[in-house]
Amino acid sequence: MRNRLIVAVLALQSLATLAMAQVNDITTPAVTLPPVTVTATNRLQEERLMGPNQQPQWTARRPFGITRVYVQPPWQMETEFGWDAQYNRGQSPQHEIQQEFELGLPYRFQIDYEIHFANFIDRVSSGGGSWNYADSEWELRWALADWGKILANPTVKAEWKHDNGGGDSWETDLLLGDEFTKGWHWGSDLFWEQGVDGDLHTERAISLAINYSVIDEKLAIGAEQRLDSTTTAGARHAQLSEEVGPSLYWRPTPRTHLSVECLFGVTPYAPHIETFTFFGVDFGSGSEPTEGVTPASLRMK
């Protein structure tokens, strides 16, 4: 009897062991979860793309003093006050103030109108005189493609200028600009102006500018350079002028900007010192960044 009981217990243990082994052999099917991609970026807000032109925000306003870049977004309007002060060697200071109105249009067009007043007459009298109407300028700009589609984002500009002293003239420009890397922006303006009456002057110039965003959407510092060659009817040689100096860009509010620079002359015909100050206000539907243009993963919080 005892032997039978032992055999029965051993049989039950064997069956239990076999059952546990079979349970352990059952494999739970794996569950595949969707992949999760984590994207981190330190992209600046002012480098976010905006508007139909897919352009960064910093190009929608004057980023440099005398070097223009690209066009404004469609239906962004801007009014800007400018002050140009020249301190020439052995002469009274020359001051010129301007009021400019700009409007961005669809298909990467922009139209501008400027009116200038000065205490001199261009190429006729030096500074220190009474204030007078200097000139008016009508301008049309067109960017060849959306931002980033062509190297250096070329933009062409055509302008007609009615001058109080030197006669009417036409002007054409090639504007270039882009980003070196995060926070570093540059621009270049190749300029040609030809008088059609009066002194029949010819002016050729190139300006180069660069700045760095110290505080995103608020403050940038940089430098700008301009090389200018001017001839007039009957002159044997061109007057070559080169200036270079530091610049500062500040946005007190999201819709206002202030650009200040001080250039120092490095050639005999250049002013000893020339300062430029521009204060602008932008408004209109095109002045607002377009949500959804930049993926959410790339937006700064």
C-alpha cells in the first residue's frame, strides 16, 4: 500500500512538472509600437519661415542700414524715417532726412516711395545751407524665387529718381543675402545709377553687411562697408569713396525697428564720418508670422 502511494505521488509530481514546462513554452506575441521621433533644435524665432515667400522673419524688415535684402511679405506695409549725417573734412556737416513708404505684393514684388529733404543740393552745394526738397524716388523690387530656392536669394530693383540738383536719374540694383549659420546674417547690394539730364553723373557702388543676433528678435550687432565710384560729365577721373564701420539693430517692439550705424572714411573722397539712423513701423496682414509654415518640432517654445 505504501509503495502504491509513493508511486502515485511521484506520478502526480511528473504530471505537474510536465504541465509547467508546457506553460513556459507558450510565447506571448510581441506588440510593435509606432516609432517615436524626438527632434530638438535651437533655431531662432527670427529665422522661422513666414508668408507665401517662405522667407525668414529677419528679412521682412530692414536688417542693415544701407544694404537691402529680398522683399517684404505680401501686404506688409511699412513706414520708415531715416537720417543720414555726413561730416566731411574741412566742410560743414551735410544732413539728409527721408520718409519712406513700402508695400509688399504677391509674386515676390515690392513697391516703395521715398521723399528726401537736405541742407545741401546734391553735387551742387556743400552742407550748412538752408533746408530744401532734395529728391523723390519710386522703386520696384522683385525677388527671383522663394527664399532658399536660389543661391544668395537674388532680388532685382529698378528705381526712378527726381533730383533737385543733379537732374533725374535711373537706378538698378542686385540684392543678395542669406544666413551663414544660426544667428549670422549677411547681405550685399550691387548698385548702378545713371543721370539722364543735368550733370549726367554715373555712380557705381557695392555694399556688404553682416550681423549677429545677440538677443533673438531683439538685438543684433554687426558691420557694414560701402565702396562707391562717381563720375560727372566732363570729369577726367572718378571719385572713389570707401567707408566701413559698426552697426546696431534693435527691435523695441514686435512691430518697430531701429537701425544705427557709423561709417568711417578710408579714402580721400569719402566723408570723415557718416552716420545712418532708420526707425520703422510695420503693419498690415503680411507683418504677422504665418503659423504652420514651420513644423511644430522646429518652433522655439
